[in-house]
Amino acid sequence: MKIRLCQLWVAGCLLLMLLGAHNGHSQEKKLERLTLATTTVGLGRVPMLVAKELRLFEKYGLDVNIVYIRGASTSLQSLLAGEVQLVVGGGQGTIGAAARGAPVVIISNFSSTPNQLVALPPIISIEGLKGKIIGASRPGTSTDYVLDRLLPRVGLIPGKDVKLLPTGLLVSEERLALLLQKRVDATLANQESVSQFQHKGHPLTILADALSYGVNSSVDFSTSRHTLATRRQQLKAFIKAISEGIWVAKTNKEIAFRVMQKYLKVEPRFLESTHTNYTVRLHPEKPYPIREVLEAAIEDMSPSMPELKGKKPSDFADSSLVAELDKEGFFEPLKR
């Protein structure tokens, strides 16, 4: 009888172990799939890479696939087609698409873009730009909005003091290449691209840092209205993972440095400055959409988009997911 009981006990234990393994396997299968499109993969994306590296998405029940899609308009088209559920990029693109009737919406902020106005010698000051040509991007892009706001703040009036040349080039590196060819006298580029060109020996002079002049171009997470309505919990979980990724990237240099070297090939001598100038400086503790930036975008876009007349940030951004997490106290432990 004792042997029989022992056999039953062992069999029961094995059954529980098998059930546990099966349940664990089932839980893995229950991870909710989300595809995120990013318009660039660079130093401004470090917290996102940290979240991926530390499996923070899985921690919150998600299987997140990150894909690269060049250009904000193309990524938004993929969003509307249901090919991706999230897009990270300039919020201006979402505002423009929504104003034209597309059911897209900003749900949280991710970072700011450190744009810099640069030139080649002999131009070494703002004064030296007068009468020169600045290579812009394309009307309606975040680059051009930043230029429109930055130039008056540094004392230059487009069309009077300087000429803006629409190059049609959306990528900073391409505009910098145009500058090196001396086809323009200056251009606006993100800080990462400027640093890369300087490290390669190109004598770029930084004439103005947009953030230092209070000109912010935000990088936001956008989704479709349908996804927001039908997959709120998954989107909320995504914001949790990204927010924790931001916190870890800011506070744990060892992990941040490892990710920068592994995915972005940052040289050891640049790790400290990159961490300070990008990760610590640019990413928020609470990722509410930045109202002031959205207001500025609406104001800048209104002259060419009558659809924006009378519109306000809440027409294009829904901060309810971040507000729910804030009310639940999710961000407080991350700040300690």
C-alpha cells in the first residue's frame, strides 16, 4: 500500500510539473503581438533598445516586433493599412495626417529631437549666414517647422536675411552630404548625424542648437483610432515597457552603454557624452504628449493647412493611457 501511495504521489507530482510547463508554455503563447515602425534607428532610440534587450515588453505581456520604415508618411500609411500598430516619429506627421481625415492619434511622447543648424568654414557664426542659402527639407516636415521657428530666434528672417532651399531630403545625413558638396551654405540636422560627420573629420560648425533656443521637435508614439479603441490594455502595457526602458537607460549606465555598443556601435570614448546628451537629456519621466510642441506645430502648419483652423492639441493627441498609469502610481517607483 505504501509503495502504491508513493507511486501515486510521484505520478501526481509529475502531472503537476507537466501542467505547470504546459501553462508556462501557454502563457508564452498568450503574448500580445504588436508591430512598431520606427523612422530611424539611432541614439535617440536607446531606451527602446533597452526595453527590447531586457525583455521588458515580454514582462508586460507583449511580443513587440520593431521594423524600420523610412519616412513618416510611409509609416503612417502602414499604420492605416493595419500592417503596424504603432509608429514612433515626429508628431507633426500625425497631426497633418489627422487634419486631412486620417484616423490616427498621438498617445505618448518618447523624446525630443536635438536639431542643430550647421555650416562649413568660413561661416562660423549666425551673422555669417546672412545672404546665404540654407538647405531645408520638404514643406510640411518637422525639419522645416523647426527651421521656421529657430531662424527668427537667432535673428534671421527667411526670404530676407537667408534663402531656404527645399531639398526634398528627409534624412539628416543626406542634407549634410549636400552641405559638404557646397550646394548649400548651411542646413539643419539632428545632433547624432552632426557628431558622426565631425568624428569623420568634417569641420562642421554648430551655429545654433534648437533645444537651447526653446525650439522642440518631439518624437511621439502614434497609433490608429481603431487600435486605441480595441487594444487599450496592450498599448498601456507598451507605454509601461517603454517608460521602464527610459528609466533603466537613464539610471543604469552599464546597461545603456552595453546597448549602445551592441546595437549602435558607439565607440567607448563617446559613451559618456552620448548618454548625457541623448538618453538623460531627451527622454521624459512621464511621457505625456507635450502640449506646447503640439500647439506650435498646429500654428506652423495652419497657413498651409486650412483644416487646422480652430484645432487644438487634444484633437490630435489622447493622453488617457499615460494619465491612467500616472493615476495608478506606475511612474513613482521609476523615479526613485
